[in-house]
Amino acid sequence: MTITPLMPVYPRCGFRPVRGEGAWLISEDGSRALDFATGIAVNLLGHGHPHLTKAIQEQAATLMHVSNLYGSPQGEKLAQRIVDTTFADTVFFTNSGAEAVECAIKTTRVYHQSQGDDRFEIITFKNAFHGRTMATISASNQEKMHHGFSPLLHGFKYVEFDDLEGAEAAIGPKTAGFLVEPIQGEGGIRPASDAFMKGLRALADKHGILLILDEVQCGVARTGKLYAHELYDIKPDILASAKGIGGGFPFGACLATEDAARGMVPGTHGSTYGGNPLAMAAGNAVWDVVANDEFLEHVRNIGAKLRAAIEQFIGNYPALFTGVRGHGLMLGITMTQETRSFVAHLRDHHGLLTVAAGDNTLRILPPLNIDESHIATFIEKLSAGAADYQAPES
């Protein structure tokens, strides 16, 4: 037998973390790495945050799971808090971001079809990443995600990101909605333009279709707003949230207005583990910390300082770096070459964890509660890494 006990779908590196302390991860060999990847925007309060850890411990000792056949005091509490602080009127809890997007797709289709309208097509945007289920890979135009999984789920049209004219031209009699990341994460930390997001909202209203936002990566205070659509002064009909919403505990949420959720009646959707008490304890603890003006202002301020430090630094290496983009603590450093080898170099030789992304972009996704000392250490490690980096020969 040659296959590994863990199914070999990940090209795992040699760094093997067993413990975390704040913004640091510690490997089984004792080596430490500054974590500016945070599980790809998941550990938004870093590692071992006392309030989050205590909430999970206390709930685990009390009640971890019950069926959704019963009432959910824990879920009702978190759902009400989300409703009170966002555009949404109702929430469905999931286990992951892909499931949150799946719920959004179902909610969109049943919105129309429950009223006798057979619309089902969703317009999505190129270079997006919506997950790895059959529906969510079908919602992406990325061939690398499609290969080996045909036939894909029917009902998606792909348009260039940030192309409002293209989005309007794609609308047809079967169009049910738009699905878009306000800031593409996997696609290279590419923020949509203000005109594009406002334009999609206007087109959705004009044609009686829904605007669905995938804020799995850019949501939950990552940009300095509770959700990134607030940067554009618009409101969606449906929103998929996950990653940071659990602070490291796996769960997600599909948020919707009352009108958008009109077809989501008993029996239309479900989840065995979605909204379990342990996940709700994590979510409530995260909301305690992030859903307030003081914390969001901190993210904006520290994000601006991190960006300024990066912008000053990259001028020293014009052959390697070309710019910085993003919002808050969701930043991307654009490079002159593919980024994976540089990510590996920073990790293996300088104890700095970052994430590769499309469009030759180095993703910088630190914990949201970092301070200026973390920025200084980050720049020190990034500078050392750039100074001794030798790009692989093509």
C-alpha cells in the first residue's frame, strides 16, 4: 500500500504545528513561526484567545451537540445578535463556507421557484473561489478545480470580475441572481470597484433578481468593517459567512433578508451539525470581541499601519514586488512572479507564514488583534526573506 492514511489531496509542507500562542504557531520540533496566514483568514483572534477558549471549554463540558429537531437557545442567541448587527433578518448555520454558499444557492433558486418562476441561473465572476463542493466548484470558472469532476452542476454563467457591462449582458430570462466576492481572496486580494458593487445592486433591483455575496474570507471584521459590503454602502439579499466567524472552530452561516428567504420553509434545507451548541459558543465569543466600533477601528488603524509599512518596504525590491492592495487586514502584495516558492522560502527559512494567491499575489492575513510589535517582526522577517530569496529557474 502506497497511499497515506490521510488522503493525499494536500501538498503538505514540513511545518507541523502542534500549539499556538497569539500570533505564533509552534511546530512539533519547537520551531516558531509568525502566523500571518491564520488558517487562511480563520483564526481571527490568533491562537489561544482566552475569551474564545473559555467559551468553548465551558460549552464542551455542558452540551456539545443536539439535533436540530429541538429548540436552540444558543443558536437563537447568536442569530439574534447577527440580525441586530447586519442587514439580515434570518440566519442558517452551517459547518463551513462551502455549505454557506450552497445554502445561498438553494435560497436563491427556491426564492424564485417557490413562487412559480423557473429562474435558476446564477451569474458568477471569473477567478472566484466559492468552495470545493460540486455546486461551488461549478460556480467557479477555474479549470483546475473542474478537472476530473465532470459533469458540473448546470446553471452558472461566468463573467469577468468587475465588469458591470458584462454582468448586465449576461442577464437572461432564467437569471436568478449574482454571486460575487466583494474582495476576491483566492483570486489575489482583488477588491471590486465601488461602481461595480453599486451597479450589481441596481441591476438586481431592476431585474427582480438577488444579490448574493460570498464574504467567507472578507467578512467578520477582516476589512475593518463587520462585513465588506459596508465598504461599498450597499446591502445584499443573501450573504455567505464562515472562516473567522468561529475564530478557528469550524462553522459558517448563510444570512438573508426576510424576502430573500421566503422559500426556505420547513423541510427545504437542513444540517446535522449546523448550529450545534459548541459552534454557537464559539460564534458568540467571537461576536463579543469583534462586533463593536472600537475593535473595528483597531482593525482599520492597524491595517493602515501594516499597509504603510509594506508599501515602504517593497520599494527596496522593485524586481520582486509591484504593489499592495486590499482593505484592513486583508492585504495582498503583488509580485513579479508566481508566489508559492516565495511563500515556502519565508516559511522554511524565516519562520513567517503567508498564503499564495492568484494573480501573483502574496496574501497577508494576520490575526485581527495584532499590534505594532507584530508589524515590526513581520517586516523584519519579510525583509530578510526578500534579501536572500533566489527565485527558482523557470
